[in-house]
Amino acid sequence: MGIKENLRILKTNDNINIAFWNIYNTEDSLKGNIFLNHGFFSNKKICMGIAKYFVKLGYTCWIMEWRNHGSSSKTKNDFDFETIGLYDIKIAFEYLTKTLHLKNINCIAHSGGGIALIIFLIRNQSFSDYINSITLFGCQSFGAVTSVKAYFKISLSKFFTYILGYVPAKKIGLGIHNEGYVIMKQWCNWNLKKEFIGRTNINYHNLMKLIRIPILSICAKGDNFIAPPKGCEEFFNEFNNNEI
């Protein structure tokens, strides 16, 4: 068995080319399809280890790269989590379900990739019918402030990102892609205000219960900034996952 990767370029409704990678083996994959979505400061490389693992088990994996990340289009226009969810992820799922006619997709998302996936599903609930399960790694949008120290840490991060216009991830060792102020401001504001509200005042926090898909949330015990365990647990609990 040899693992292969194939790049497809998908054009979003706002005319951005999104890199959509198919990771598969040279034999037929019988166990199903897995959609993977990276988070802040990264691209498909962070997903490749787990993708190769599942390909060896007989799955076909699909990795989407956000705009301005990896092999996707570079844009000077500002974007946030709603942009990624409502344009980038949407075109990927339209391709999987309407072009390839795939069903029973499992999703794995890291950090901000999970936030964008949840936004996509809340705003496009019909796609939930195609999803078997969701696994979130280090994902939360309103629970990072677990102490006064955490509040000031996020406030300072927002301030310095505003001054610079972006997070210099490559220089400070956070990852291989810098992130712009607009998307960082959105994440910081959600956590500082303990809310999950979109640009048009749609309350995603209240609507998370509409997602009726089995969800597994995995967090890192040592993360006390971006996705502390308590924050991940608060995010997870909003799905009422125990009622499924």
C-alpha cells in the first residue's frame, strides 16, 4: 500500500482558490472519508500525521487549507472565522457531497478550524446529514479567560496584534503562518466578553445545541492560554452531546 496525495483547487463564492488535498492509498479505501481542518498559524502539514494514520487504516482523508494558508490563494482582504466557515469550508463540503456524492463523513478539526466548522454547520444545517462524527482538538471560542491573569494576557495579545496588524507567528515560534488582526480580534473579543456572536449579531453560542452530531473534544492539560481544558469543556457542553 502506498500513500498518495492529490491537490484539488476549489473556487469559493467570493472568488478565492482553496486548496483541498486528498490523501489516500493506492488500493480502495473502504472504511469511509475523513475531513480535516487545521487551525491558527498552520496548514495541511499539521494534519498529515493523523491523515496518514487513518489512510493506513483504510480511510480516505481530505484536508482543506484556509485562504492565505498553504497552497490556497493569498488575499489582502481581511477575513475571520465566519469567512472560513461560510466560504472555504462550505465549498469543500459542496464538493464532497454534491460533486463526489459522499456520505457518512467524519470530521477532525484543530483549534480555530473547529470554530469555523461549527459556524459552517450552524449556518448550513442540512450538511449535518452527511456527518457521522466530529472530533475537536484544542477547540473553544469563549472560555479562555479562566483567571484575571488570562484576561490580561488575551487583552495584551489583542493590543499588540492591533499595533503590528498581525501575529508574527513565524518569528515567535507559534507556527508557519502569520494571522491577521481581524481574525485574532474576533477570537480575543469572544473570549474577553465570554460570548460567541457573529458579525451580524447571530448568537452562535445559543445555536450550538442545534448540531445533533456525536462530538469528541480533546484538550491539552498544559494549555493555559488558547484552549485551556476548562474552556474546551465549556465549549463542548453547549452541544448537549449527552442527549444524542
